[in-house]
Amino acid sequence: MNTLNTTSTDFKTQLLEPNKLFWLMLSSALLVASAVYVFNEHGTFELLALILGAALGVCLLQASFGFTTAWRELISKRRGAGIRAQMIMLSLSVLLFFPTLASGELFGQSVAGFVRPLGLSVVAGAFMFGVGMQIASGCASGNLYHLGGGQLRAIPVMAGFSAGALWATADYEWWTTLPQLAPIGLIELLGPITAIGLNLLLFTAIYQFTKRLEIKAHGSLEECQSTGTTSFASKLIAGPWPLIWGAVGLTILNFATLALMGRPWAVALAYPVWGAKVAQWLELDLEIDFWTYWMAPGREEALYNSLSQDPASLMNGGVILGAFLAAAIAGKFTLKMKMPIQNFLASLLGGVLLGYGATIAYGCNIGAFVGGVVSGSLHGWLWILFAFAGSVIGLKLRPLLRLK
């Protein structure tokens, strides 16, 4: 018997089941309708932002590529496959990003990285974010693709995230007055080649450390690359993807974001806008447009333009739709609605910490950590140190909140 053909036949049979076919048709219709609307109302740039977000959603869901679980596994179980996948992603990314950012141009588009100051706002914000991601069981990107996969527990997290982000914009001016060092960019300081070498050495050291830690604890490794008899095509469509595929896919898509947007991928940029839009809809007299945060170039326009014109919102929406489609194609989409009250409250609390922390720390695990590191900015490494420390505390708090 041909095992690969049997696997393919079983997959097609499962996909044509009425329940799974319904979700496939619905997810496809939503993505197509959104794409048509965005293109007709705005144009090609907005359409590409939505499609790029959808591709990221497919990649995140199929590979289950996250940061919250990866850090939790290392801290609590001494398993480091997720961390090693992140190091592979970052290694590939700096090889692409550093020479491009040094040139300042990609396909005729002016490009720039996220090089931010090193200050107390990064320290405090990253720590809050680390605590919040473990309490809420998800980070900024993780909750987007969890929602797309049918996990409705992501909704209170995202609501709290938006509220916390808006709150942080009110306090933003105060945070900018705290002591901070000027931005330090390794690409400018050392040159792209030396900066690449230094980063690769650090990624390798972290990679090897997790291997030794895991072998010492378990005597074996969970590898990033999975094995099995499933054909490449079936695995690509139905998943699950090996973590290494996720690492490569996210690297390519982040580089595509740089080409389209002129900057690396950022998730948390959309959440303050969402919080502000809700405040406007509720007609809250907050005078948001007078807050310092919203006076930066591009932010004031985001307050008054529709969300379908906001690139960060389009990409985040695309992540949800792409994850929905990927889950439906794989026949894995199910609505998970059950949520004990303590989980609901923890999700809200964790979301507020995520939103507030990301906004004052120049981003989340995607924009501040990945975006900072692939931009050669030292603030990305400062962010990860304190976010990881916050995750340790967040894990210790989970039992107190009656969380598993």
C-alpha cells in the first residue's frame, strides 16, 4: 500500500466533511471579500498589506510558532526547541536585513530599521509584557493567530491589550522623560559584516545553551525539524509544519514586510489605534489627539483614517484571516468557547500588561525584540532580557490566579 497516497486521500475525505467544508468556505469568503473591499476602497498597497498579513497568519498557525509557549517550555520544562527555532529565524534574518538596512534601500524603496533608545521605559515595558504574556497565555502575534484558529480566549486578551495600549499613550510623555541612553545601532557602529558575525555568535551561543540544558534535564532533544512519512505537499497544506519551516517562512515574510512597508514587521503598533477607535466610538471625552504619543508622524492620521487604511491593522487583520483559512484547510478549525471566569479575568489583566508594556517599550516580541535585533539595535536585546525575566515572574503568578 502507498502510505503517501493513502494519507492524501484521507486528508481530502476529511476536508469534504460538511462541518469542515463550511469553515473552509467561510474563511475563504471572508479573506476574498476583505481583499476586494480593501483594493476597491484604497488600492494595491493596502491589498498587499492584507495578503502579507494573511501569509504570516498561515505560517504562524501551521508551525505553531510562538514566543509564550517557547519561553514557558524552557523555563518550566527545560525544553528549548522553540528557542532554537527563534535563533534560526534571527540568524537568517540578520543575513538579509543587515546588508539591506546598511544600503538604506530595497527594490527602490527607502528602508529603515527599528533603532530605539535604551531606557527605563524599555526595561519596565518589557518586564510588564513578559508577565502579561504568561498570564494571558499569548503574546501580540500569538493571540491573533489563536483567534484565527478558533480560540475565543484571545478576545479578552486583545481587548485588554487595546485598553492597556491606549492607557500607555496617555502616559507616554512621562515615560520619555525618564533616563535613557541614545540609540545604539550595531550596523552603523561596526558595519554590517562585523555586526552579522557578532549576532551569529550570540545566536549560536544561545542555541547551544538550550541544547545542553535540555540534554542535561532529559537526556535527549526535541528537534526543530520533524520527521515522518507524510508527503511534503500534504504537510504543507494540512500541517503541522516543522518549526524550521516556520522560522524560514517568517524570515521571508518579515523581509517582504521591509520591502513593502520600508520597516520590519510590527504587531503592537495597531493596538493603541484600536483602543483609540473604541474610545472615539464610545464618545469618551479624552482629548486623545492632544497626547504626545499621537503627535508623532503618521499616528495622528491613524486616529482619523479608517482601520482599513492603517497598515499595521491591515496586517493584523490579515493574520487572523490567514490563520482562519489555514485552520480550515487543515480541517483543524473548532470554536473553543469554554472559559472559566478566572481565565477570563486573567486574560484581561494579562492583555492590559501586554498593551501597556509594548507601547512604552517600543513594541512587543515582534516589533521590539525581533524587529530590534534584525535592525541591529541594542534595545532589542535589552527588551528580551527583561521580557524573559517578566515571563519567569508571570509563570510564578499563574498558580495564584488559578491558572494551569
